[in-house]
Amino acid sequence: MTKKISSTFLLLLLALAFANAELKFVFQLYRHGARGPINDWFNGGEQKDIYNELTPTGERQHYNLGSKMREEYKGFLPSKFNHSEIYVRSTDMNRTLMSAASHLQGMFPENTGDFLPSNLTDNYTLPYFAGAKNYLPNQKTALPHNIQVVPIHTQPKKGDLVLQPDSNCQYYDDIRLAFYAQKKETIDFITQQFNTTYQQYSLLANKTFSNFDDMEDVDDTLQCNRYNAKWVPQISQELKANATYLSSLAWNFWYNQPELLRALNTPFLNQLMDYLNPVVQGKNVNGLKWVMFSAHDTNVQLISAALNLTSIDCLLHKRFPDKFKPSTPYYNCEFAPEFASSLIFELYQADVKVDEQINKGDFYIRLRRDGKYMNLCERNSTLCSMKEFTQRVSWFAYDFNAVCNTPPSKAVLSTQIITQSHNPQADQTNFFEIGFYLQSIVIILGGFAFYRSNLNKKKLEFKQFSDCEVGLTH
Ligand SMILES: *[C@@H]1O[C@H](CO)[C@@H](O)[C@H](O)[C@H]1NC(C)=O
Ligand SMILES: *[C@@H]1O[C@H](CO)[C@@H](O)[C@H](O)[C@H]1NC(C)=O
Ligand SMILES: *[C@@H]1O[C@H](CO)[C@@H](O)[C@H](O)[C@H]1NC(C)=O
Ligand SMILES: *[C@@H]1O[C@H](CO)[C@@H](O)[C@H](O)[C@H]1NC(C)=O
Ligand SMILES: *[C@@H]1O[C@H](CO)[C@@H](O)[C@H](O)[C@H]1NC(C)=O
Ligand SMILES: *[C@@H]1O[C@H](CO)[C@@H](O)[C@H](O)[C@H]1NC(C)=O
Ligand SMILES: *[C@@H]1O[C@H](CO)[C@@H](O)[C@H](O)[C@H]1NC(C)=O
Ligand SMILES: *[C@@H]1O[C@H](CO)[C@@H](O)[C@H](O)[C@H]1NC(C)=O
Ligand SMILES: *[C@@H]1O[C@H](CO)[C@@H](O)[C@H](O)[C@H]1NC(C)=O
């Protein structure tokens, strides 16, 4: 009873706190909506016509999400598009560009568009073209149904470190595979626990496999089929739940080598801070208040892992609490991003003292994943002061090129493999740089050979992501 009262009281306090804080800036990052399959598992190969592309369902998903934003952020988001206040960026891919366009149709719907000057003569609406005519005679709206068009900025994949960091990370595969090798014991445990799941999915897909990477691929195609109203075999809730769980593990395993995770997130986090800092410092001269990045599950997953919204450890603990005990508490534990999954960063300024960390006038962050507020900064609280958030992000930031585009000899691979090799002398070798190098190389080669031979033995078919676009950036 007391508990109930105190939590109601807490909610009241929170409500008061928010009534006394002003939303200053919103940064939105989302995954595109439903698409066609991107691999040939199951019946994926029969859908080459929509391979990779956003489907009508995906368009509607983002129209709905954009409309939801308009509704929930009414009063903050301008009701009519304003080029000073909104900035939109997308990866250079059809499905993300189209998702952004659909989203914006929801955000700035019909009847919020522009009007021609009332006394403009018709002839000025004609393009400079022989035989041109006005297709909207006697209409004062610039476009039919008074729709609004919104600029969507993009950059080529090559060089887009902010939104396609994995595709620009030359040594991504080496680091990932070394991480799998290091985590072999855990992966073997998973394989053993989910033997039934792998077997049942192998039957569905008519191809034998026993790893979570393939599992994720098959499940992805099934998920596409569900969203695009294609045939999907009946499977039990338990099997589906297992598939979701394994896909989520796969996603975390791809990026959670610690230095890799930091490096891949750094360009984005720097970009995020570049938007937030001017607002905090009162230097946001153009009045920008809403930034939207249209991207992939890769991006939602990476940022989620960076900010402790998910991890391998929390997922393992969730399913096997007796075997995997937390070393630090898990305040969130999200599954892999679904179609149109989103992260929304909200920057507030407090009008009154909110808690021990947040005083009157201070800025603080809240973060929504798929609409739910997440716990932040290792507390059971959805508020994190901008000061602490900044400190955590700057600690996390890492040198992208040092990890991704420099042969991962000692910075990343060797430490991982040495840890795994249980070599008692490994710790001393770094007194001798060259000796360390040579030994590392031997250990790395040994580690890989060991790993490869195990791969062959167990017929694990961890796919090589030679083409990050098709294989990785879903
Ligand atoms: C975009 O769509 C066009 C036409 O459908 C297709 O040829 C092209 O490969 C797509 N591009 C990308 C990057 O998906
Ligand atoms: C249109 O109206 C504006 C404001 O009344 C006026 O300044 C402008 O000269 C007019 N333009 C024409 C082409 O009549
Ligand atoms: C439009 O028509 C007006 C006369 O009504 C003329 O002065 C003007 O040059 C024309 N403009 C164009 C672009 O044709
Ligand atoms: C899965 O179970 C089957 C039958 O119980 C067994 O033959 C097979 O070796 C197991 N596979 C793994 C990877 O444990
Ligand atoms: C689901 O996963 C559990 C392991 O957590 C496993 O024991 C069970 O057999 C799986 N069930 C199916 C239908 O895959
Ligand atoms: C399953 O795959 C095998 C070859 O790998 C093929 O011969 C067989 O026809 C397939 N079965 C179905 C039902 O598609
Ligand atoms: C657009 O936003 C800027 C910055 O907030 C503001 O100064 C300007 O008045 C707005 N324009 C319109 C037409 O509302
Ligand atoms: C995430 O949790 C780790 C401890 O597990 C902590 O060191 C780190 O600062 C946390 N990051 C954020 C952004 O809260
Ligand atoms: C966070 O708070 C919830 C209830 O508000 C509680 O159930 C949960 O155990 C807490 N988590 C941690 C890690 O303290």
C-alpha cells in the first residue's frame, strides 16, 4: 500500500517536473519501414522484384509514425514545415529515402503546404519550356491537395561515417570474428540451448543451420512476408519468441566487441552532440529544433547498445538468469529493432530543480525507444543531465579510423585473443613492443586457425559480410 502511494506520489512529482521543463530540441533516428527480403532464405529468392525495397506497408508505417509525431509533439513541432527549424537526412538508399518522404507526409500532411502569392499572374507558374501549361489552373496552393515537400539530405554510402559506419569500417569482419572466437564458450552454450529452435527453423527453410546469424536471416525473410501479406508457415508462439530472441543476440554479437562498438558509434554521437551543444550554449541561432535521420536497424541497434539499452549480457541474463548473473544492473534490455523502430532524443531545460543532478536552468536528456522512455546513465530514471550525458558520451567516443581502418594488430585483436588464450605470460610481453607484436600475430593466427577448424567441424556457417549493404545494413 505504502509502495503504491509512494509510486503515485513519484509519478505526480514527475508530472510536476515535466510541467516545469521546456522541450528545446528533438533528435529522431529511425529504421525504414517494411521492405522486401534481402536474402534467398525461405521464399526470399522468389521476391527479387521487391528485394531491398520499401513496400507499400513500409510507406504506411512511416506515414503513421510521422502522423504520431505530429500528434505527440503538437505545440513543439511547427504545424507547417519551416526550413529553419527542421533538418532531414537519410542514408543514400531507396528504402530510407522513401521512408523519410512517407514520414514527412504524416508530419506535414495535406493542407499544410504552401500557397502562391495571391496576385501572381498565371503565366509565372510556367516552367521555361516550349508549350508549357499550368496543370493546376485557378488553384492557389502550390501543389495538389496543398501538400508540403520537404528536403531530404543524403550522402553517398562511401564516406558516410555517421549513418553507415559499418560499411566504412575496413576491419569490421576481422574484429567481429575475433570477438566470436573470444565468446566461443557462450556461443556454444547458445547453440546447445537452442538446438530445437535451429532444427525447426532448418526444416522451415529447408537448409540445415545451427547459428544465430542464419537464424536472423531466415527470421528476417519471415518478418518481411508477414508485413507484406505473403505466405508464412504457422509456427508456435514459443518458436517465434525464440527466433526474436536469437536475432537480438545476433545483432548484439555483430557489434559488441568493445572498441568496435565505441568506434562505430563515435561519428554519430559526435554529430548528435554537435546538434545539442549549440542549444545548450544558446548558440542555436537559426532556431533549428527538430532533426531527423532516416536509416537502418544497424543504426538503431548501435546507438541502443552504446547507451545501454541492450547488450549480450542483459539478453543472456533475461533468458538464463541462473547462469548469467549481472555484474552491473541492467536498466533496459531491448530486442533487435523492428521495421520503423525509432530512437527519439529529447533535450529539455528545467524551470525548477528536478532532482539532485538537475537544477533550475539545467538541460537534461530523455530518450525514447519505440515510444517508451528508456532508463539512462545507469540509474533507474529516464532523465539524465546534459552534463552527465556529455561526460558519458565523450568517455565512450573513440578513434574511428584507429579501430576501423588500421590493421587491428594490438589495439583490438591481440588483447581479445590473448585474453582467450589464457597465456599467463601475455601480460608481460608488452614491455617489448616487437616481441609483443610477433607473439600477437602468432596468437592471432593460432586463434583463427583454431576458430576456423572449429567452424568446419561444427558446420557453423557464420556468413562473411563481404557486402555490408546487402548483408548487414538491413
Ligand atoms: C533504387 O531503386 C532503383 C530502381 O528501383 C534500383 O535500380 C536501385 O538499385 C535502387 N538503389 C538502391 C541503392 O537500392
Ligand atoms: C502583389 O501584392 C503585393 C502586396 O500587396 C504588392 O507589393 C505587389 O506589388 C503585387 N504584385 C503584383 C505583380 O501585382
Ligand atoms: C506574364 O504576363 C505579363 C502580362 O500579363 C507579362 O508582363 C510578363 O512578362 C509575363 N511573364 C512571363 C514569364 O511570361
Ligand atoms: C541437437 O540435438 C540432436 C538430437 O538431440 C543432436 O543429434 C545434435 O547433435 C544436437 N546438436 C547440437 C548442435 O547440439
Ligand atoms: C525455446 O528456447 C528454449 C531455451 O531457452 C528451449 O529450451 C526451447 O526448446 C525452445 N523452444 C523452441 C520451440 O524452439
Ligand atoms: C529442399 O532442398 C533440397 C536441396 O537442398 C531440394 O532437393 C528439395 O527439393 C527442397 N525441398 C523443398 C520442399 O523445397
Ligand atoms: C521559421 O522558424 C524561424 C526560427 O524559429 C522563425 O524565426 C521564423 O519566423 C519561422 N518562419 C515562419 C514562416 O514561421
Ligand atoms: C553503460 O554501462 C556501463 C557499465 O556497464 C557504464 O560504464 C557506461 O558509462 C554506461 N553508459 C551510459 C551511456 O550510461
Ligand atoms: C527499477 O525500478 C523498478 C520499479 O520502478 C524495479 O522493479 C527494478 O527492479 C529497478 N531496477 C533496478 C536495476 O534497480
